Amino acid sequence: MSASINGAAQILRPPADGMPYLRHDRAAELSAEPGSVSTAGDDIAAFEAAADAEIQIDARGCAVIPGFVDCHTHLPFAGWREREYELKIAGASYERIAREGGGIRASARSLAATGDEQVLSQARALALEMLAHGTTTVEAKSGYGLSAEQEIRSVRLAAELSARIAQPLSSTALLAHAVPDGYDTDGWMGAVESMLPAVLAAGRVTALDIYVESVAFANRHLERMGELAAGHGLDLRAHVEQFSCQHSVPVALAAGARSVDHLACLAESDLPALASAETAAVLLPGAEFMGAERVAPARALADAGGICVLGSDLNPGTSPVLSMPLVIGLAVRRYGWSVTEALLAGTLNAAWVLRRSQRTGSLEVGKRADVLVLDAPIGHIPYRLGHNPVGLVFVGGRLAHVRPDCAWRVAR
Ligand SMILES: [Zn+2]
């Protein structure tokens, strides 16, 4: 298939081709100039119109940007936890919610009680909704298993989901998420080590993840997870500094983590080392907003040249949010970022976290044609908060989504 996207008001492009990521103190070097883009097969072919392309797109007034890479989601999960959100809004503590059977354990019970087909159909519906909001690459974490059997199943379900959706999917094994009943933290880490070969055999896992928090795992477990990841040739990722400061960032950096995620409670003293490391700072403003958490020091991280990234943290507890345009809107408002900074964080730098930035995350000749045609210039993304600006979505050169009111733009 070939397509020609003609006469756009803005085409978002990086300052040079072949960059694995762009540090955030250089985000202003992205350009958004008028132009056209053509695709051939899976890839971007040229930054000019192609009169002989099979699909002609009228992009007048539109921004053309790379598809979003959502590098932090907890798909697949079973059901939702809206009752818990009501309790939280009314002021119930984390402890009370846990006592009343809520939290990660509630999602684990629900996953265990739900059949494969039902789990997959919920996850597939969410992936479709993500596609309509411009997400063309998805990450999926296990972590609602809380037993070897269910963690293995989660990784297998992620692989099955991957075969049923339009987007490429990266699978992460979040094997230390909460401490299962009958274990202490050290005991569960021993179980993680034992289950790892079977977990890895169940799917195509590329990273291990851990939740470090006063109510979950500690820095010594993060170190151990780093050793397990290195021993199996996997990336290390970590949920850190979400509700309290544990000074986990230096530990994660020493372990060679690919990313540290959340960071709402990042210590000022730990910021410079993170900003200069080749470790991404994955910020999750949807979770911060829904949980009335502290706001991550994203402005300072960007100014200091960090590899900043945005994700949805889509999960049934702390962030039932999947819209990257909404996440970008929150980041611009709450972090004091420019829209270009937020777009960089949701595209090229997010692709780097998943080791996919060679093929996707920016508009370059020869890269995958994961391309969005928005219904307005990029400034509308944060400004019209809650509006979905995504009109057309190409995934690997295939026109995978057309918003009905934008169908007039497409001529075949
Ligand atoms: Zn998460």
C-alpha cells in the first residue's frame, strides 16, 4: 500500500535522522513546518506528495506527527475498580482500600476468575480505543498474577493480544508488583527467580519490572531484579518514587535500568544523575492527576537534559486512562512543558525505552510509517483538553483508523 499525505500545515520532524532519542534540553529543535509525506509499503518514502500513491489524503489545516508510543501500560487486566475510585475521592486511605479487598489484589482475584477469551476481548477493545487516540505502539506489563501460574498466563495473554491488534506490542514481566499472601518480600523474590525461565518461555518478554515502595519492594530487591535482567539479557525497568521517596533512582542507575517510572517524589539530590544518565525518566501525569499525587519535577528534568518520556500507565487502579492526547495535555499544563517537549516524550523517547526507536517514534525516510494526521495544528492537543484530535492513523503504512468526520480527507 502507498499513501500521499498532502499539504499539511505542520509536519513534526526531528533535528536529524537516526537519533536514538533526543535529550529534552534540545526539544525545541524539533520542527513543525508545512509539507507533505508519502509512504510506500511499511515505510515513509519521502517528504513530498506522490501523485501515483494509492491513497491520497487531504491534510490541509492538519498536523502530521509520529504515532504515539505508550511504553507504560498494565494490559491485559480483567475488569475495573471504579468503586475504589469513589472511596479514594471520599478520602479513604490506601490501607483502608486494601483492607476492604481493593488494590492490586482485587485485580489479581479478578484476573484469576476471568477466562482467557474475556480478558483478551477487554484488552483488544482497549487497544482499539488506544489506536483511535493515536497509539501505534503498545507496551504491556504482567503483574496482576501474584502467583507463578498467573504471571506465566499474563505473559502468554500479552503474546496472544499482540497477534490480535494492529499495534506492535512489547511485553514486560512486572514480577514484583505486590507481595502475595503467604510470602514476605525476600521470599517472593526467591519465587520470582524460580519462575523466571517459565515466564520467559511463555511469551516474548523484553524487560523485567519491579514496584519499589514502602508498601511493596525495597531497593535491595531492585538490585536483585537488575541482576536477573542482566543475566537473561533483558532490560530493567522500575516503578519508583511514586508515593514516597526511597532514593531508588541511584540504585536503578547503578543497575543499568532502561527507565525509571513515576518519579513524583524524586529527591532533588537524585535529579542531576538521572538527567545525565542513559536511563529514561518515564512520567505518568494521568496517574499523578487521578491519584492527587505530587507532580514530578518534569520541568527540571527537561531543563537538565534528561531523556523524558510520557506514558498512560493504563491500569484499573491508579490510572484508567489510555488517551495520549490527554496525557500530553496534562503534561503541558502541570509540568510547564511546551507541546513539542510533550510530543517528544510520547514518541521518539518512548520508542527508545522499548528499543524500537530505530524503526518508529519519528518521521524519517525509511522508518516505519506510524503516522497520525490530526484535525488541527499541534497546539490544539493540550489546548482542547479532552478532545481527541486524531483524525487518521497509519500503522506500518496501513491506514488503520479513520475518524468518521475525517473520512472526506481520504481518496482511494
Ligand atoms: Zn505502572
